[in-house]
Amino acid sequence: MALTPEVQKEVDQLLEQNMPMVSKWKAMEHLLLEHGLAWRAVIHPSMMLVHPLNRGGLGVNGHSAHAKGASLLQSGFDRKFLHSSTCFEVAAEETTRQKQFKFNEAMVGQTDGLLGAVSGSERFLSVSCGHVSQFTKAALCGCKTGQASLQDNTGCLNKESLGRDEEFKQMLDGWTWLVISSTVEKQWPDMPRLAEKALNASNTAFQSLLEIEIALHMEELSKGMKDPTVAKLAKEACPPGTGGISRYAGSIAKWLAEFSDKGEFLHFLSFISREFGEQCNVGEDFWSYVASTQYLPADKVLVRLAFLTTQFSSPAHKIQDGFARLLVKGDWDKLKKLKQEVAEMESLLFQAWQDTASRLPNPEAARSFGMLCMRMTLHLVGKQKMGRDSKTFKDLAAIFQEFQKQTDKVTSDSSAAAPTASSTPAGPGLVSLGQAYDPLWQAQQKLDLSIGNLYQMDGELYELTAMSQDFVTLKKRELFDDSTVQVETWTCHKKLRPSKTSAPYLLEAAVAKEHHPGAGSKQQATVATVYTQLLEATTKLEHKNLWKMIALNPLARTAYSLQKIPAHQLTFVPCTDSPQQISIKKPEAKHWGEVVFQGVTYFILAPKSFKAATTDKASSGCTAPFWYLKPDEDPLLDWKEKSVGGLQIRCLSNPRAIEKHALLTMPLLEEPEAEEAVAAGSSGPPPTKKARK
């Protein structure tokens, strides 16, 4: 069935819903089946590949597939447990199709004959039951196996002997799968990821979820996050039911964010975990050691990688309950006394990685670097004979020379590159190798370093003026001492402490003069004059029988006429109750008055509201009528300029007669112009020179 706009809208709405992952996928299955975008079919194992997004891009591990087959053979196969088998159609678009086949060819090639070869005629890509389907395919192809219980006399899988189990015999002919149309993945590229995560979360195989898979999922999440953090990655990557891994997902996320060279090391580890034996986890403690600076300085990123590589490639007898036990806490403790050797190892690994990274994804290059990591790590902790390679070496240099021979690359001492620092941003959330070697970047992870900030050092106050990979430069902030000092960037976080104290300074003469009481006295005297003259003007301008003509409602702050008032009989002055209510700065209040004195405009703010007397308090506040008028489109009073003494006052006066018991109103204000935006929305009068409607 074609993907109609209506169906597309339904799917989009479902994807946007905030609901548990398994519930969302079950609803999605129903929706896709209902509209013919999914169906159920019996599929032969030879037609099945692995989806490139399966298990975070890990795909299927050949050793794990055979181990699962051996376990199922021992307990007995039962197709009922394959009820959640789900796959997508191979893409119809050629470019995407080629990528899907190349992924599987690389995956199969890495297993060294444990999985069935890609024929090119496959039509489906599994997102669940991948290990079982690939084991079944391997049995059909007669692949070699390392599982003794599965081997025939040639060391290979034999479908006839395995077919003695009746259930498995039928599985060799195929079983029922839920097939999702390739149209769905083309429209929603993340749909396979949703299916894989939900299906893993809903079956018992999810209990053996791999740490590498979690880390790969975190890396994918970081690409879509605006501001990825360790906490966000850990929370998003571990859905409900992830068991113990959720306890230390934060350590995995921290290593990924700070020590993985923007995820490059993670993809190398993914290869290593598939390359050597059955996949395993390294556990909570190991990840906490790798992600912290408890045992290794922050710039020893490749030594961290070497320890992870060694642990993930542990021999089978060093894996217990799915956790690698080759390296233990005691080995980490040894590093505290091996600082020189650790530094040498980091330098040699850096040279080797520079060569390896340029040749990846070449499997041989990855294998050679992986072996170098294992040999150096086990040599460092004194366990050379306990790893996969029993060969011993005199020192780290000898191991590095062996690596050079294997890679046919001879690096003379004179041309050997040392780790270099780079402050180039690594992209959202993840740190590059250059940043990991950058002393300034490392210091900034431990201390907030910003130009202009203040810091305490040796009991004195300093301002940060410059910083580089070598030094941070600080200026002393004392009254009579502004000398500068330099502190090594590597150690500045140990010597500097951020300070919230304001730096002392001497006030500039001009500022001091401006704020001296003597300078301010003239302005205060002028304001006092304005206030005094305003009080006098109020007495002169307002009617002597005012309170027989009007009355105030103090609760509603309104005024009413008590009798019919002839035109021009009322004049209300913007009088206030204190000189402090007069300012040359335009106010943000809703209502104000204006006067001009000696060419300067003064703004009058409202006085305190009237409060009636109580049993224990006398009445208080101001009753100037100017502040009790309500704005109206057809006001009874309008603006009128009055000159009294040296003041020009914007008053309110009635241009026409007012009837008895009328609510006294004033004009609405015009909208202020752009330069008067600070007063926008207020109800005070416009500037003196503005005409009123």
C-alpha cells in the first residue's frame, strides 16, 4: 500500500507521543499492519541480513551467535520464542542498498568464517533475533565454529547433525517474521532504531545488553541533541529495564564525551569487541576508573583506550558471568607508581594511532593497533602471559617496534611525533583528541577561566588578562600594585580560586566631584524651589470653594462633581507631597505631571494615597484632585498650560460645563514616539511641546 499523507500524519503523531518505548512500538506495529506497510511472512534464513542500525551499529558478533546456538541446542530450540522476529525490507534505492550490503560484508568478513557469506540475493534486514537468524544461516552454509558442542569432525557446523533437533530442522526452512516495508524506513530513517530498542527491551536477551552498544547509542543521541551533557546521554541511552548498566551509564557517557576522540575510539572498540571472542562487558568499577582522573591524568586518553581494549578482548577463561576480569583494581593501583612509563606509553600509542587512524576502517590496521594496546597494557601491569598473546617483550619500545614491523612502517626517533594540543571545537558534547591533550582545555574543565574574572592566589586578588596552552596571565588587583604574573596552565586549577569579591579601586576625580554633596546641593536647591512654587501655584490656581464643588472616592481613586460646574471653573495642579517626588528623569509610572522651570522639564510623581483615620491612626496621604481623574476618550477636563511665577505647569481644566454628580475624567494619552520608548504604556502627559488632541 502507498504511503498516503493521512497515514504519514498518523505515524508522525504516534512518534511524537511521550509514551514507553515498547508501548509505542506495539502501537506502531498495529498502525503499519493496518495500512499495509507491514506484513507477516515466513522467511528463509538465507534471505536475511542484519540491519546496519542493529545493536547501535554493532551488528551481530559471530562468536556470540555460535554461543547462543550452543546454548539453545543444549536447552532445546523452540520457535515460540521467536515471536518478536522483526525485519525491514532491503532498500529499493541503490545507494542505500549498497551501504546495507557493504555493512554486512564487513561484519561477516570480520568474523573470519563464523558467519555465512553475503550472496547479494538477500531481501531483508533483521532488527531482532539477529544472532539466531545468522547462526541458522551459518549452519546452512556449513561455517566453522569454535563451540565444541556444535563441531563436526572438520570443526564446522553441520546442518544434518544439528537438524536432529526437530525444531531447529524446521527453523532451517524459515520462520514467521514481521516485515516492515522499505518505504517506512525511507520516510522515517530512525524507525529501525525504535524497533530494535523496543524489541530488545521486551525480551530476555535485553538483560545481556552490551556496554559498547549503549555507548554507540549515546553517540548517536549526541548528534541530535542541541546541548548534550553526560547526564542527558546517560538518561536517554538507558531505557527502563536496562538493569545494572543504568547505574553506571554516567561513567560510560563521561568517557565518550571526554576521552573518545569524538567517538573515534568507540568505533575502534566496537571492532575489537567483535573481533576477539564472545562479547562481554567490563563492569561498573572499570568504567568509573576509565572515566575519572583517580588513576590516570586527563591527558592520558590513549592509555585509557588501551586498558579498555585489553579488558574487552579478555580470553574466555577471564570472563565470568558476562564480565571481563583480566584487569582488576590492583592493576589500576600500580599506575600510581608508573607515571614515567604511563607517559611513555601515551606518547607511543599516539604515534601508533596517528598511523592507524589514517588507515581505518582497514581491519588489519585496527587489529595491529588493538594488539599493541593489549601488549603494552599487560606489560605495564606485569601480566604479559595472561592475555591472548603469550609473547613477552623487554619494554614498551620493543612492543612498539613490533607494531612497526607489522604495519610495515618504520618511524625514526627524529621524526616521531609527540601528542599535540588543539583547541579546535570538537562538536556538540564530544571532545577531540587534540582537546584532550590541550592543557588549557583540561584546565577549563576544572576551573571557570574567563578573561576579566577575579581569582584568589596566595591570599591576594588577581584578574585574568590572558590565557594560552602554556600560561595564564593575571594582573594583581591592589590599590597601588597592578603587576602581572604568569602561572603554568597545567597547574593553574590547583593555585587559583574564583573570587566573588569586588576588586578595590580608586574613584576617578570627575566622578567624585560630580557626586560630592557640594555639587549636588545646587540641583537639590532647584528641586526644592520647584516644589515650593508648585505648592504656591496650587493655592492660586485651584478654586477656593473646591471641596464644595467636587468630592473624592478614595477607595476607587475617583472624583465626582457635587454641583453643576460652569466651564473653566476647575483647575487641577499636579501637586505632590514631597520634593523627592520631583525628578528630571522621565518616570516609568502610569501617571505623572509636568512643569517647566528655567527651561528644564521636571516630572511630578503621584503622592501617597489617602488613607482614612482608624481608632489608633490618624488619616494620612494626599487629596490633590489631579491624581483622582480617570482617563476617557471624551474627557470632561483637558490639558491647559498655566504660568505662575517661574513655573509653566500642565494643568487639567474643564473647557465646558459639568453636570452634577458627574465622574470627572481626563484625556487619554497619545502613543509615545520611538525616542520616548522608555515611557511606553504609561498614562502621564506627553512632553511639554507635544500638542494634545
